[in-house]
Amino acid sequence: MKRKTLLYGLRLVVIGLTILIELWFTIGVAYKLSETYVYVRLSLSVIGIIISVSIMNKYEAAVYKMPWLIVFTAAPILGIILYLSFAVHLRPKKRDKTNNFINNGDGVPTLSDEISKFGGAVKYLETACSVCAYTDTDSEFLPTGEEYFKRLIEELDKAESYIFMEYFIIQQGKMFSAILNSLKTAAERGVKVYLVYDDVGSIAKVGAAFNLKLKKTGVSARVFRRFAPIVTAFHNNRDHRKITVIDGVVAFTGGVNLADEYINEIKPYGRWYDTGAVIYGGAVKEFKKAFIETYNACGKEKLCGDDFKDGKTDFAPANENGQKSASEFRGVVTPYFDAPYPVDDEHVGENLYLDLINRSDESLYITTPYFIVDTNIIEAIKRAVKRGVEVKIIIPEIPDKKGVYALTKSNAAILNDCGAEIYMFRGGFIHSKLLISDGKAYTVGTVNFDYRSFAHHFECGLFVVGASSVSVAEKAFKELINTECFKAGKKDLSLSFVEKIKKTLMFLFIPLM
């Protein structure tokens, strides 16, 4: 296994070196020409000024503008080359509307007085993501990666018509072998199986013959944006979503990828903790639609939603006024999706987090592997503390990316100083992306508290209001704190001299990464 991983990783190294050589050559030529010809130097200066003014006028947060302006000030020619290489996107074709097979719905369902304050958040997701809120959907919170895996296998083995799977990371091992066996068995009984995985996320995990292997088992697989040895802004826009849809009736999402560390078969960073959710009912259609859009974007042959009939679901009845109301058990379930510019110029995941932080009156519980955010979220949490909200945030004790861990600890320290309770997942890595507000609503999915998720990745999540699964999520959070976490103090969150240097450099440039 180690040998295979090494061989797979060689591709990443070769591509990375090729890109660096391309950049070195381009920058070298630009500098040489500017030194030799005055008009070239003047032209580059004019281009630099135009780009700088353009950046200043962009409708974007200052944190995303400042790194570029610093580069342009320190090294104008370098800034021009890097900006044109990594920041300029060609606007893609408009989305294919042929798969927009979901009814528009009746707007935001009626919420009880107790949870009505979350109606605005539901409405925002409906508008921003072109999705519907559902009262006909059962939701179940999955408190560990092991439970996610168990339930996933159970549902895959029940599939009758089709299976859609979309994941950032796939790694050959015990977990994926079991899943592949279920997919193979499903294909043998006539189930259509489709899979999308991200090339960068899986680049050191699977080999070149992986798709052929899948095809032999009856799985139609596509790779999201192959990582090629050419300089392009799109290399930074990855498919970070985790989605499984079965028969249009069942859907899974959360932080769990298809790799052995997520079920603790291997422990590269101590115990690994993750969460997810499974839903049954109408809301599954939104994940179905999202998958088909992604799958179609990754190949010439297109899927049509109408060709995949959904199984039977139990729909909640309308009230006497014809308006859907949220049942006590099901609540309101709203899937949501986020994409980078230019596919989407709105940071849906970040906006939802901000909205829920600002709406919290009693409690705010957060789990996150990374806490790399701008002042908007920091200040929102500080305001929540000042108005008496009980704020508890869990971060890892052992990071998977040491380079950015200094920023996570630094931001956590700021909140710790203002009265928020910071906990560390003892002796391991917490990968869960979970926010619970007032014990009445939660969101779980793939969106990290960091710039990559907010601005650069394709993401997804589930927002649940007033359902019984909310209390399950809150109970799991509290048990996690009591059994596997410790309360961090100033010493735990303090930075060494080297970490302070890392933090300073990361703070300047990580919004671009």
C-alpha cells in the first residue's frame, strides 16, 4: 500500500514541478524583456496599475484583495504573471437547465413560533442556491465516521434502481473495498452506478487504471478537473463535496471521505472524528440534481434526471390552507450547495454560518478541523458571547496540516480571551463540520471554517430546523466534549516563535490558496 501511494504521489510531484518550471520561464522572460525594452517595462507598469485598480473595485471582501495588492507593490511583474495565471477565470457556459426537474415548491414552510427565527436562513438558502425547503424529509444525524460507513453500506445494499456517489477523496483500502463490493453487487442486480471523484483529492490515493477497474465492476466513473501540468486558475477550484444518492429516496452528506482514516482503520493523526447525516424523502431530489450537474460537467455524455425515476417516499400532508407545515419529528430540511467564482459569486457556506451565529440567543456549538476566517466571523462570535450566548468550539489537538494550524490556534485564542469556550479533541484530529444553534437547528456538510471552503471549493451541506435529529446532534456534541475533549487554556493556544512566523505569512496569503 505504501509503495502504491508513493507511486501515485509521483504524478503530483511531476505536475507540480512542471507548473513551477512554466512559471519560472514566464517570469524570467517577462523580467528580461522589461530590462531590455523600455516600452515593455512601461506596458507592464500600465497593466499592473489597471489590474490593481480592478482588484480594488471588485465586489469582494478586503481579505481577498489585500494579498494581491501586497504582491503588486513588492514585485509588480511577478504579481502580474501570478494574477493572470491563477486569479483570472474564464466565465463558463451557463448551466444546462435540462436537468432542472425539481418543482419550485411553495416557498418557506410555516415554522412554529419556537423556531420561526430560522425562517430567514431557510429563505436565504432557497434563494441563493435555487433549492427548496422540505417538510416531507426525515433526517438522521450520524455522530461518527464509523456510523456513517455502516449506514452507507446498509443503504447501498438495498439499492434497486441507481446509485450516485460524489467524493473529494477516494483511497483504496478496507473502507472503499467494502463499498466497491456493494457497488459491484448492486450493478450485477441491474442497478446503475455512477461515481465522481476529485483528481487532486485522490491524486496520491488511486492509480491511472482506477477508472478501468471501476468500469469492470459496473461503475461509471468520472474525474473532476484532472490536474494537468499547465498553469490555470481552475486548479484551485476542487470538488470538496461528499454526496451519495440512492434511488432518489436516500441521500448522505457530511465530512466523511472514502478512505480508511475516516473509520479509524489507520490513524495518521491519532483518532479521527467525523460526522454526517442521512436523509429520506423529498429533499433527496436536491442532491440528485447537484450530482447530475457535476457528472455532466465532467464528460461528454449527459445524464438526464427524468431517466432516473425516484422510489416511493412518504410526503407530509398540507394543512387546511394548502400550506405545508413542519412536523415536530421531521422539521424543515434544506440542502444547499456552494461553488467558486465564476460559477457562483456568493459565499453561501460562509453566509449561512454568519447568519446562524448572529441568530443564536442561547447556545452556539461548533466543530471544525480548521478555523481560518476573517474578522466577520470572529466579530460575530464575539458579539454572540457578549449577548450571553454559550459558545463552545472544538478544534483538533493534532492537526493534519501543520502549516495552517497556527492560524487556527491564533483565532481560537482571540475567542478564548473574549469568553468563548475552546475545546481540543484529545489525541486526535476532528474533521467534522458542524454548527448547532440554540438546540433547535444545525448544519452539517463539507464546508470548513476556512477560505478554501468559503471561496475556492465546490461544497454542500444540510440545514435542519426543528427536527428530532437536532437534539441527537446536540447530545453527540456534548458527549464528545465530556469524553474526548479538554478545555483549552492560554498555554494550549499559545504559539511558538516558528508558529508566529507561519501565522504571519499564512495570514497574508492563505485567502488565495
